[in-house]
Amino acid sequence: MAVVADAGTLYGLLAVGAGLATGLAGIGAGVGEQGIGAAVVGVVAEEPGFLGKGLFLMLLPETLIIFGLAVSLILMFAWTPFAGIVTP
Amino acid sequence: MRLLHIVNYNGNQPEFEIGKSIGKSKEYSEDLIKLRSITRYLDLKNKAPDKTFPESQILSEMDNLLNNVGADVIATYERITAIEAEVKSKQDTIRSLTPLAVLPLPLESYHGYDSLATFVGTVASPVDADVARVSPVNEIYTGSAKNATQVAVFVPAEKASEVSAVLSEHGFSETSVPKLEGNVDSAIASLEGSIKSLEAEKTPLLKKLADIKKQNEDLMLATDEYLSMQTQKTEAPLRFAVTENAFVIDGYVPSDQFSRLKSELEGAAGGKLEVSLIADKEAQELVEKGEDIPSQMDNPGVVKPYELITRLFAIPEYKEFDPSLLIFVFFPIMFGMILGDVGYGIMILLILLGLKKKFRTPGWQQLINVVMIGGVWAVIFGIFYGEIFGPLGLWNYAIGMLSHHEMVALQEAGLFFGEGVFGSLGRLGPLGVFPLYRLATNAVLLLIGVSLFIGVVHCSVGSICGIKTELNYGEKKHAYFERLPVMLFQVFFSIALLGLVMGQSILTYLGIIVVVISVVMLVMGPEGPMGLAHVPSYISNLISYLRLLAIGLASVGLAYAANQLAFYVIMPMLSGGAHNSAEFSTLAIIVGIVILVAVHFINLLLGILSPFMHPLRLHYVEMFTKFYSAHGGGVEYSPFGHVRRFLKA
């Protein structure tokens, strides 16, 4: 069976992939932060001096979404096999 | 004098005992508790002093303040609470009376029977027939309220349990009947009347409290300060070690202040006091034992606000590096790079200037200063990015853009970084790069590079601090085989990447060789092969700096969307398809401006929050871990004494 795909379709699929990369990474980061956030709020209520360290723990999973974004950026802008397809 | 950081004596040496408080410490602390309870009733918050008082005035007015004014406040406050409780109970009564209004019975007829059982409440379906079945002798009153049927059932006492069972089949839920007399409506009316008169009594009382608060605010805070000072002073001996005839105070003092402390203390005690330093060797031992030696952060005035960020994480230990200066260098640049908008930057500066006058406590002032310096950088980066309230913003609309053929030429040369606000006024930079249009592909790629570059510099500086800290603690192995390889790895990993991007294979090979060497060093280090487990995190540390670009893109995107929506969708649509700004109708312009203001306001709020949080994270997670992790968590130097704010010296 022959797969017919023109440049536009490929570019569209690329965009969908990029969107999924960032979006799913965002969900992952959110799930990760959910538990930490609740725990940190609990600790800070008892011991306000813990705020800095709590913030630190809370922001750890944030890196995940940046990974997703990095993949998206590579897909959209920097991956040479597809860069030729992208029509400005 | 505020010089000596006193160390509490813990009483573990048999020849010394813990001292006893001196003088009137008990009275002072009792007075203080009394005063604190009064200020709590008045809801008095600490604030910047409007005027200061001499101690003699405090002494002469304290008695009156604590006893007469205080008693007045407490009595008034208690009366208000009593009124509030009474009003509440009356409201509850009204609430339970209201459903009874549908029944034709006076209130006294619900109570006071010996041989009759009374059921009052709501039911889901009519009960007359079923009740008559179990108890032929009965009296039933029914009335329909808004969404339920209210019944009052009177039956002989001996039938009570059977009737109750029947009623519960009909979904009976009991209403409690207050013990009152007369008609329901008139009872409610009289209750409402008394609530009104209670409220009327409450208003002047509240006003009286407010008046007392206004009159005595400063005096009370000054008295609080005086009493806290006295309690601290009289209770200080609790922290000393004493024998029958002498006492010892342990403490720390900044080295350069020691001679001052010595001369002043010995002068004050008239030769009865001996002040001496412990021997250097002993001091060295204390450091090595991990004694909590207090540390004082000592930074020039401009860096001071950034101590707040350091303190939020941990106070640096005695021998650790105080990162406030580094935060001062990097934090505002990162803030500016993310926000990067002249309009938002100026808005932030204006808002914060207003807030600065309102929030006068030192903590808030520091926080505001931190964000304000970031705001200045946001303006600077805004000029580089060519953004005033987003690309295609207001100014752009007024000044115009690059001409079309210029844009095409730039695109063909691969140098299109978007049209900036300067438009026909021209571009800056070696390649005509600035102003940079952040949403253009080339600009994104350029900013990825810049972000990673900042990341490498930031992490390297962190690693260098780590090496220095380990050397301070005399741990050479940790310094050269744990901290140094991390830096080598990160720097040369990015050099290898740079070689790949630029097509310079020699850079790539050099980078890979040093990366391998650094990994080998890690394995030789104190952690051994376990050190390899950290390698992926060194790469993710660097990738994490992409947020400098990413968060900025998100905020630009929102600003861009707002401008597009207003200028190119809403305004033309509402003026019947006109594309020229001169043809827009008044309605279109008004609606467009409302949308612009709303979206830009939301974006501005996000634009203060995320450029603050994310560089904060970059410092805490990516940088501080490079030198704080092994030790960290010092004690802040807090010298004995009190700052006079409300009291005249």
C-alpha cells in the first residue's frame, strides 16, 4: 500500500508531534508537582523557614516540561531532514 | 551595643549552672502578655513608626495604658463578642421559627404536655391516614411551606413510638420548636427588633475600639518594644553559665569588632569583667567539629536585597560562600531576558514604586527592590527585542515596520529576525540582528544558543564556588574529583555541541575528549562509579536553561495574540471590514482597547510571577546545588540587643 504524503501533511504531522511533546510533558510535570506542592504547603504551614527549600523541591519537576519543549523546538526548527519541507 | 551573638549554655557541665533571670523580669513579661492581648483585640499590626517616644514617657504612660485603656478595650471587646453571640442565637431561633409560620398554632401550644407526645417537622407525603391507623386519638395540623409540608402531630404519649415509626416512613424530619409564647409572626418580629437594637449598640462600640486604636497605636507599639527589650535584658542570664560568685557568657563577635566589645564591656563593668578570645587552635577545632558558628552576610548596599533570596534557601555556613553577589549579577539579567518588554518593564517599575510606599517592612522592601532591578533589565532587553507591549505593539503601530522588499531580502540572506519596533528607523548589531523579533525562527535558534551559554557560565561559576568551598573545608579530593569534573563536563559538552552546530569538527573532538576525561575523573572521585549516575543530570541542568527562552516565548506569544486580536481581528470586524486604522469606528476602537488592556494586564501579572520564579529555580536547583549540597544550613549572626524603632535612643 502506498503512503501518499505531501510536504504540507508532513509538516502538519510534525506540528502535531511537537504539540504532543510539550503538552504531554506538561501533564507529567503537573502530576509530579501535585504531590510535592501539597506536601510543601503542609510543611510551610508548620515551619515557615522551610519555604525556600520547599520551593526548590516544588520546582524540580518543572524541568520535564522544558525537555518536552526542547524536543518540540528541535522538531519544528532544527531537524534537518524536515527543515527542507518547511515552507515559510 | 548589638555585637555579641550569645550561645545558650546548655547546662552540661557540673561546675556551672544555668543563670536565673534578674530584676523585675516577671512583671515585664506579664505586662508584655497583657499588652499583646490588648493589641490583639485591637487588631494592631506592626508598622513603620510615625513618631518615636522617650523611655520616660513610656514609663509614665504604661500604667494607664495597660490598666485603664486596656480594661476599657477588653470590656468593649467582650461586649462586642457577647452581642455577636446573642445576635447569632437569635438568628438561629428565627430560622427555626420561620417554617412554623404555616401552622395555625400559637407557640405555647407546642410545649408543656404530660400525656401528649408532640411531633413537629417536615414530611414528604400526607400522614393523616397512617397516623390515624395507629393512634385513633390524634390532632394533626398541616401547612405547606415553600418546598416541604410542615406538620404538627399530637398523639397520646403511650402511642409515641408507633407514631414515630409511621412518621419516619413518610420522610419525617424534626424541627426544633423554641420555647416562646404567642403568635409565630409576632415572635419573629420581636426577635428581629431586638437584633436591630443589638446591632445598633455594636456600631458605636466598634467605633470606640477604632478610636482607641488610632489614638494609642504608636504608643502601644513603642511600649511593646520597651517591654520586649526589658524582658530580653532581664532574662539574658538564663543563657549564661553561672557559679556561686561568677558567670561566663559564651558568644561570637565579628573579629574586627572584638576590641570594641572588650573595651566597652570592661569599661562598663569597672574592671570586674574579663573578656578574652579562645585560642586559635580551639577555634579551629570548633569549625571542624561542625559547631554552629553564626555567619553574617556582608554585602554592599546594592547587593543587600538579594540576601533575601539566599536566606530563603539557607544561611551560608561559616566557611561557605555567600552567593548573594552572584544572584545580584545573574538574577536581574535572567529576569530581563525572560520578560524583555519595554512597556511591561516600565509598568512594573511604576507599580512597584507605588507599592514601595505602602509596604514599609524591610522584607517587602528587599523583595520590591529585587523585582525593580529586574524591571530595569526588562526594559533594556525590551529594546533589544523591539517589544513594547508585545511585538506589533502600540509603538510599532505608530512608527511602522520594515518595508516588504527589505524583509524579503533579509529572509533570503537567512538573517530575518523579524521586524522590530524601530521599523524604518533601522536595526542595530553586527548582522543587523537587533531589534530581534522573538517569534521568528532565527531568533528562537539564536536565543537557544544564548540561553545555553548563560547556563554554562552560570553552572561554571557555581562549580568554581563549589571548589572553593571544598578547599575551605580542606577536602581536596572532593574539590578536584567531584566539583571540578562537573564544570569540565558541562563546559566541554557544550563546546562539543557548538562544534556540531557550527560544523567545526575539531571543536567537537576536543569537547568529546575532555568530556571523557571528566567522566573518568568522576569515577576516580570519592563517589566512585556511583558518580556516573549524576551524569545525565549535568546535561539536564544545561537544558533547563532553555526556560530562559521558553517562558519568554510564552509571554510574547500572549502579547502578540492580544495585539493581533485587537488590531487585525476585532477592530476591522467591528468597523465593517476596514483595514486602515483611520477607518476604524469609535466602537471598534473602544472594544479593541478594552481587549488590549484586559489581556495585557493578565500577561503582566504572569510576567511578574514567572520571570521571578524561574530564575529563582535556576539559582536554587542548578547553581546552589553545586556548592551548597555538602554542607549548608548555617546559623544567622543575631547579636544580643534590640533595634529601637519606636523608642528614642
